[in-house]
Amino acid sequence: MTAHAFQTDPRSLSTRLREETREVHESAEQSPFMARLVAGQVSRADLRNLTAQLVVVYTALEEASRSMSTDSVFQHFHDPALERL
């Protein structure tokens, strides 16, 4: 995607994210692990492993968000209240 395409796309960011990640999310939601998680059939070790993986993801996202918090475009998306770590 080019910067020009982003600027001229009339859809909101949330709409674009939902539409452009739908297939990946549906696949993840149908995984055997997620089915067990939703059914309450995962072990404490499974939950520890999932949490450890998510800590890595959220650390990277939050660091990137903070580093771009003064960017003239990104500053509108940065909200420290949304940080989880």
C-alpha cells in the first residue's frame, strides 16, 4: 500500500483494519487452541504460555506507539490509557 492509497481511502482506520484482517482473525478464532480456550479447557501452563507471548507483542506495540506519540499523524491514535504493561 502506498502513502497515497492510505490518504485517499475513505474508510475509517477501524473499518480498514477489520476488513483487511478479517481472514487472519477468522482463522485464528477457529484454531484448536482458541476453541479450547473459549471452552475453558486450557491448562494453567497454556495460559502462562499465551500470556508470555502476548507480553512480547504488547511490549513491542506499546514501545512503538510511545516512540511515535509526537508524530503529527500518529499522535491522534496514541493513548497511554490503552497501554496494558
